[in-house]
Amino acid sequence: MFRYTSLAALALIDQGRLGLDDPVTKWLPYFTPPSPDGESSVITVRNLLNHTAGLAYGFSQPVDGPYRQAGASDGIDSSGLTLEENLRRLATVPLLFRPDEQWRYSLATDVLGAVIVVVHGKPLPAAVHDLVTGPLGLWDTGFVVVDASRLSAAYRNGEGGAFRMADEQYLSWGTGRVHFSPGRVLDPTAFPSGGAGMVGTTPDFLRALEELRRGGGVWFGRRLTLAQLNADPVGVDAARHGVKVREDGKMPSPHTFRHSKAMQMLKSGASMAEVQSFLGHADILLYIINRFA
């Protein structure tokens, strides 16, 4: 889902209440996962925002991988854990790499959510409402669905077509496995996962993207600018952040260039409808995930 949690963190940074280079331990003293070599590492808020903290998702590891052995949740299953309990389990597992050395999509946004809780002084759902969804009037976006009749059914691919998911669904993901509980969003006791726990409607989603395109003034603008937010967090030193260039000099996926063009279109004033027409109905989702995650 769109990372409203990251927007909440940016709003706090813009207010001067949170620093990009604050160590996570300033707010979460217990979150001290060791480096691969066993030494201590400093993970910053910036690392959490741009997924260079050294963390991962459990589903991206083998079925018996370290996150599963530690009992850590990816935030999309019915674990019965609290947010802090989950992060304490995550903190027992060594990082995949030292912070800033590589890029890896990860549970960093869940950690960021816990930071927001401490900084803002309210549970994550209330904090995201105060900082992001409330100011923009996104009344259909949150961590819990009250009216189950409005929730879209979740389906999985299978032989012969698509099939509705079970209450506890396991899906293959490379050498790993996704444990997904579609009904989690109906459970107010499920811990609020900053990276995967929110739901919303298409109108809310597009309204948030349009606000970003216009500069995000409802959320920030005092310390953070649109130019800063549009800057590539990986930068020119892409190779050390896990973005590999083939020997022939070409990027491994055409999506890289299509999404760069899409960003140029938005900066030039194009509407989301024009960008969607350029990217296609399926690729617009990849663009949103890659650009705004």
C-alpha cells in the first residue's frame, strides 16, 4: 500500500520534531540489530525511509529463514503480536548488510511507524490521521475497515484462474513464502503495520498522489521542499545500493526508464491520468510502488 507512514515521518521532519539523521535508538532504544559481522551499527531515520537499513521482509527469505525463526511478522498476517513485540523479535536477527551499503525493500517502514508513535505521542493510526490523512480529508484510509461490506475480496492466482483467498493464505514468493491474512484489516487488535497494514479507496489514493504532485503543501513545506523529495535516495552511487547495470551498459528492466519519464511528466505538469495513459493500467502500480514507497 501507499506509504502514508513515510509521509507522516516527513511531516514530523518538516515540523522539526524528527531528524533525518537521528539514530533510531534515540526513539527506540531496544532496536539494536547487530551487523552481519556481529558489531553494532547505527540505523538512521533516513535509512528507514530509503530502505538502506540492512533489513528485509520475511517472505523474501527462505521459508526457514532468520526472520521466520525469530517469529517476526511481515505485518500482513494474524500474528497476535504487538508492534513493539514484533520489532523486538526483528532486532534479534543480524542485518543483511551494514546501513547505507545496499538497498533492500524491507520492514523498515514498520520500524519507522514505531518511531512515529514515540515522537508524536499517540498510537500509529492516530498519528497518521493527525499528520497525513486528516489534513487532506482522506476519510476512507486507515488501518482498520469498519464496514466489511465495502472491503474488496482478496484473490490469488492458481491453475485454471483466480481463487478467493482463505482466512490464512500461504503464497509462494521465490524461495520464500508469504503468509497473508486478508481479514487482518477487520481486526482492531492487529498491530498497525506501517509498511503493509493500511487500506483505502482509489479516490483517496489518487488524491494523495495529486497532493504530492502539487508539492505536498498540506503536509510539509517549511523545511522540506518538493525538490528534496524528488531527489533519488540512491544517487549516482547506484551499484553499491544494489542497482546493478549489465555488462553491456543497459539497465536490467525497462521500468527504470519508463518511471523516470513518468516523473519528468509529473514535474512538467502532466496529470496522473496522462501518466497512467503513458505507463498503462498495470505499470502505473509499479510506478507508484517504486516512486512513492
